[in-house]
Amino acid sequence: MTLISFAGTGLAALLALLVLVLLVALPIKIGAHLADAHRKGILWCALAAVVGVLAGHLAARLFGGYIGGSLAAFAGFVVAIRYLLGTSFAGALGLTIIAVLVQLAGILLLAHFWPGGADTGAVWNV
């Protein structure tokens, strides 16, 4: 019996991205129930996370010079969640705050536990 190693293939990256999407989609799904969204399914929440990131990037590119890239990306994510999940503006704002915090934690975990990846210990040395 042989062991299968996914480290040298693109399958490891695909699995890591799937885990990241699920880590973001599950809190959005819980928040969608709390915000009384019209579409509460896990696939809708995952789609809202992906489209929200793309809309945030587009908003940052288009309006970043006027209001700042981070604020424009945040606004783009809010608008994407608002229209994809069918929530109120306040509900979309709360979902966006939750999603951004979970995304930052997920990126930190991926960078720390990536097999043979970034040396995050060297970043903290001053």
C-alpha cells in the first residue's frame, strides 16, 4: 500500500482554497440566517464570498484613488453580498465585517501551515 502525497500537485492548492472558501462561507451562512437573507444556502454564501472579493478588487481599482483602496474594496464586498444574498444594507455590512475577519484569519492560517510554504517565523523577528 502506497501513500499518496498531494504536496507537489495543484490538488493541495485546490484543497486549501476549498477550505478557505468554506471557512468564509460558513460564517456568512450563519450571518445570512441572522440577517434574514432571502438566499441562505452554502453555495450562495460561497458565491457571495467569491464575487465579493472580485467586486471589492474592482471597486478598489475604480474608486481607490477617490476614497482609498481598502474602503472601496470593503464597499464593493458589501454591495456584492447585499445583492447576491438579498439582505438589507445593515445585514450586508455585518456579514462583510464577519467575512473580512474570517478571511484574514484564514489567510494567516494558510500562510502558517502551508506545506513548505512561507517562513512566517522570520516575519516577526525585528
